[in-house]
Amino acid sequence: MSQNLMKTFGGENVSVFDLNVEAVKELEALGAQRAFSVSEMARSCDVLVTMLPETSHVAGVVRHFYLSLPAKFYLNRNFLS
């Protein structure tokens, strides 16, 4: 997902955060900007997109997101049942 966004909007316009540091390093090497927390990312962006595996993870991000506005739009893409 991040690579597709980078192709569309340019790497300098895409910030990434993941608990998997290696995944972040790969995206940084392609030009993405690294965020060190969900809160930092939410403060610095207009749109926050996540792909999370569990409902509890989504709830945690939403909590940080709303506490860290001014991000204006939140989209979660996942395969929760």
C-alpha cells in the first residue's frame, strides 16, 4: 500500500510508521518519510491510512489519531471479520 501511495504522490509526501522497523527502513530507502509514532504521523498528515490485523489495533490508532489532530481523514483497510 505504501509503495503504491509513493508512486502516486511521491515518496516525500508519504510518511510511514510500523512496529516492524525493517519494513520502515525499506520504505525510507524508496523515499518515504519516517514517523516515530502514530501520534507523530497523525499530527503531520492530512490523511491517515492504516492496514491493521486486529480490531484492538484499530482502536488504539483511532485513540491516538483523535488526540493528535490535525489529520483530517482516517481510512483503515483490513480483513477483520
